[in-house]
Amino acid sequence: MGNGGSAVKVCADHQGGINWLSISPDGQRLLTGSEDGTARLWSTADSQCHGHFQGHESYITFCHLENEAAFTCSADHTIRKWDIVTGQCLAIYRGHTSIVNRILVAKDYLFSGSYDRTARCWSVDKEKQIQEFRGHRNCVLTLAHYSSKDVLEEEEEEEEEEERVSRDLLVTGSTDCTVKVWWVSSGRCYQTLLGHTGAVLCLILDAPNRELFSGSTDYTIRTWNIVTGEQLKVFKEHQGSIICLELVNRHLYSGSTDRTVKCWLVDTGERIQTYKAHKHSVSTLKYHAGILFTGSGDACARAFNSRSGVLQKIFRGHKFIINCIQIHNELLYTASHDGTLRIWDIRGICKRNKKRLKKERCAQGRSSQKGSLSRLFNNKVGCMVQQENGE
């Protein structure tokens, strides 16, 4: 196991902790949002800062990057849209009455969740609030979005003529222990998912399979049918709050304050792996090419073999909690409350893992071939026994 070495580059331009790191869909740029009230735009080609967005009156809680525009939300109760070329503020979305802690951009919509107990929908281009979702009894912490046409059959859609004008739905998780599903067009609550006994900190959606996963301070992860609202399974083995979730190929990865990540088989609910070695809460995680990367409150990032759970590398250098990680072109980007963005070369780990996966596939192929020959031999023996017995 490697002990980390030094980062390829350390970007220390921010004057406060970095709360979030977003990557553009084309992978060309990164956006960091900071406690210093500013956001910075970075090129993944040269790792240089190419934009400095200033204007918020308090710290930035979260940020989101598209190919053409950047979005930030802040404790100053506003959301801002920025031109990534000029750095100019293109729009200010006002209406929330407390800290805006999460935003989500989907189609022409901008969604936001706030400590004012509401979520809101805005027109991205018109700087106008379209809808307000009111019903939670406490802070809205996390958001997800999907379209009913991705999950509903035609006969099910006919149930709500009013809603068919817009088939978009918003999912919100709150510190009031509930998850709510809302029709975007009317702001009406479609489902309230009850079961958690603690704040809902994270959501992950699998629309094609009609499933929603929620992680909570009650130490559980729950999976729901997003059409019926039925609770399908409860994953109970963590000994601390669930902070982050990642879903890959029907494997669910969960990071917790109990200093572990666990891997679950979604279809059975079985826990098949536990990733240890963290000395503090697991704050963020990302799956890439058979490797599970984690960020922790112990200021380290780690790389685990996702199948075996073996720790492959520790990335040391940050001074405080790692709040977010991204991966692009076999470079690992880690953003920390120490105010730095660090870039790490992970080509060696990825290369070794690819070789290991290739060997495993070859071994499985040989095993499968042996199994086929064995079945063929047994079938022949069976036929011979039947012939001797005159069957």
C-alpha cells in the first residue's frame, strides 16, 4: 500500500475553507465554493484558476457547474448565476429567507433547498421563481429530480391530468425526518415518505428502477418505491449517521460518522463489504474504475479496492476535513476546509486495478469453462447410466 506522497498541485487561492467542488459535464472545468464568499473556476487542462466570482455577502454553501454557466448558493439567502468566461454575475435569485444550502440544475429549472423549510424552483434564464414547495417542518438539506415519464406507466400518468402538463418531480430530504416528493408544476406534495427517525442527510435516485435511497442520522439507509411510496428495505449495520451515498451497478456505497464505508447489494439488502482505516467520519466518496475513493474528517483521502476492501493508498497533505472529491482523466481532486484544492495522480492505482480486474475476468472465464466441461461430462455420464438401465 502506498502512503500517499505529495499532491501533483496545491491550489491555495481561497481565503477560507472550500465547502463544495463541482465538475462541468464536459470535464474541462472545476468550480469551488468557499467560506470566503467567492467561487473560483479551474481548468482541468492546466490546473490554473481562470475565474473568480465575487458578489455574495456571506459564505458559499454549495456550487454547481454547467458547461456554459456556474451557479452558487450562499448563507446570504441568495443563489447566483455566473458567466464562466467573463466572471460576470448574470442573475441573482432572491426569495429564500434563510441559508440556501443546496441547489440542483435540471433542464431549464434551478431547484434550491433552504433552512427556511422550503424548496423552490426557478427559471434558469428568467431569474424568476416558478414554484415554492412548502410542507417540511424543518430545514431542507438535500434534493433530487426526475421525470414521471421515466418511472410511470401511461395508465398511471392519466391519474393526474393537471400534473401531466409538467411531468417533473422534485424530491426533498429534511431534518424533520421525512422525504417528500413534489409535482413541480403545481407545488403539490405527491408522496411523503415516513420511516426515518433522524434528519435525512443524503438522497440518491435510481429512476429506471423506481427506487430512491435515503441516508439519515438515525444510522440507517432506506430504499423506497418512488411511485407508491412504499419502504422496500432498511440497511441497519452502520453505527453512526449516514453522510454520503454512491450507487454503482446495483451496489450501494454508504459513508458514515462511524468511520466506515459499507457496500450493499441493492437487490438483496446484503452488506458485502466494509471499508475501514478512517480515523474520523467519512465525509465524501466516489467510485471510479473498480476503486472506491473516500474523503474524511481526518484530512486524508483514501483509495480502496472496491471488491476486496483492501486499502491501496492514503493521500496526505490536507490539514482539515475533505468536503468533496472529483475524478477526471485519472486525476483525483480533493477540496478541503483548509481552503486548498489538491490534485493527485492516480494513474498508477488505476493501472494496477485494471490489471487485477483483467486477471480476475480471465480466472472467471477459465472457471466457467471448467464448469461447462464438467456439466458436459456429467450429462454424458447421466446419459450412459440411463442407457444401461434401459431408460
